[in-house]
Amino acid sequence: MAPYGLRALRNWPEACEQESLERGARACASIASLMRSRGPARIRLCNPSKGHSVQMTSREIVERSLRFACPERIPMTLPEPYPNDVVVAGISRPDDPEIGVWHLVDGKWRLRDEWGNIWGRLEGFSSGEVIHGAIEDDWSLLDSYRWPAIDAPERYREARERFAAHQDKYCLGFLPGFPFAIARYMRRMENFLADVLLEPGRVQTLLERISELLASCIQRFAEAGAHGVFFCEDWGTQERLLVSPATWRRLFRPGFVALCEEASKYGLTVWMHSCGHVYEIIPDLIEVGIRVLQFDQPELHGIDNLARDFGGKVNFWCPVDIQRTLQSRDPDRIEAAARDMILKLGSYGGGFIAGYYSGNEAIGIDPAIQDIACRAFVKYARAVACQPEDSPCLRLT
């Protein structure tokens, strides 16, 4: 009696050779549904056949994981020489060569983005933070504000070419944020959080205008051949949400609903990154249509908690935790953490995507440390693969 998932979907028994992949996909969806209702299942597999094998493309592996329909291994987004199943392309740069470029001014790093915000940073490698927002000085500036042309068709030409060259992979269009992320820069964080309490009407107007622009961007990415869109929006500190759950639902959830519906209209999935504690709104995020949650600190929420409450409902895209486990620099602990996420989050016929944190320097670790995690992800990538329910060589127990 083998624990669920110890054999990969590679070699099927001879009795299964006539089954179509379509029938198998439907059956795997049934397995996933069963696992969501009663937790990770256990299966018994007969001996693998000598001849028949199934080789999925990167795109199919990702799509099956998103549908909880039994990919042959977990999806991965790792650096070479490891597997990478996802291609990401953003909106191309504006014509102004000075926009988005860091300059050292009087010993201080400064950058102007195309929204009109001024950024600063202390060192030469971090992402920095807005030190002066485009409409920070007065809300009246919104009336005459000139919105950046991020939905201009010509700015999606490079994305179209990149997606066309990688049709075997899952193609993601990278959005410049969702409404909160953009609005908080335009007003600057301290002001904007005060605005949420003191000027909710103006906040709502700003969020709606940003949503309208982002809806056009989603359409452009769909036209460019994307399979999904990805955005970053940090909603939490290490202990709690930046706003109360009730405030989030009143002011910000409507924008999530509108943009996820816009993506769905074009057949696109929505992937979201957030730092910090966001546990209270994860049910909302799933309900509005977020299909993938990218967490760099999954242990902040607790892997067991995420599996118990959200396993089989959303895909988690994570590296080994960048603030706890990677910082230990302990090879055994890092490998165990990678295995733990795969087995606990990915054992629902899908549900886990192995990630990589690209800013090793920013978190103070040598790339060799994260390479331990990469090797572990590859080592256990097939540990939760499953076979179609109606195959004669499988029985749920």
C-alpha cells in the first residue's frame, strides 16, 4: 500500500493504453475533487508498463496544477539548469530614457517612474521605496493627472514575441500592480493609509480609475497571447494586514472582483504576489478569482495551516521561506522544507509551484544556499503525481 503520489504519471499499464488523455484529465479532476473533500488520498498502483508513457509540456503541467488535474510533476520556476515552466513578460519601457533609471544624485539614489513618483534607496541593489508620490501634495492633482500610456498596443509587441517563442510554456503578463499598489505610490504610503480612513470617497475614485486602466492592460496581454496575468501587491506586515479585513472588503475587494472578471472574460488566470500576513483575506482572494498566491515567506502563515484551510482551493507558488529557512543555511532543513511544501500543498492533484527568490544579495545569502532548495524541488517534483481515477491500475483507499 503506497502513500498517495509516490509514483509519477509516466508509464501507464498496458491495460490503460487505449484511454484518451482527455478522459484521463476528467478523471484526475474527479480525484482532485475527492482529495479536496477528504484530504490527500492514498492510492494503490499496479506495475508500470514497458511501453506507454506520457510527456507533458510545461504549459500542460502548469494548467493541470491550476485545475488540480494531476500533472506528472509539480510546476517549477527555477533558474538554469533546473526546470522553468513559466515565461513572464511585462509592458515594454516608455520612450523616455530617463524613466525607471536609477541615478546617484548628491550621494543619494533616485529614480522617477512613469507614474510621476520619485523613488529612493540607500544601497545600489534594493528595489527602494517611493519618497514623493505623484499626487501626494494635494488630491486636486488627480483632476489634471496625466495617466501613463501603459495600455498602448505598441508596448505589448515584445511580450507578444516572447510568448510566441515559448508556446510550450505557461505565459504570464506582468501587470504594474493592482489598484492598491499603484495608488499607495501615487499618494505615498503614509498619506494613503490615512486617506483610507479620512478620504474614502476620493480613495474609491482613484482606485476605480486605476482599475479601468489595468483592465485595458489585461486585454492587451490577452491579445499578445498570455495565458495569465501576474501582479505584486504587498498587503501585510509580519503580524497583520495593513488595513482591517472589513476595510479591505469594503474599499479594495470590488477592484479585485472587477479585474479578475476582466481576466476571466479573456480566459486568463490571475496570479498574485504579496508579502506579509494576509491570512484573513485568503478566502476572499480565492473567491474573487485569484488562482495562484506567490508567497516568499510561506512559513509566516504556517504550511500546515495553508494546507488545512486552502489545500486544493488555490495554488501556492513559493521558494523555500526566505526569512526563516534559507537564513538557517542548513542543507537538511532547507531540503526538508522544500519536500514539506510539495507533500502538503501539492498533494491535491496540484496546488504547489516551486519558486525561486531572485534577490539573493538582498536577503544576504549565497546563491549556493538556494541551490540546495532547487535540487530538493527537483528531487521531490514527482512525489505527488497521480493517475486517472478510471484507470484499472489505480484504487483510492
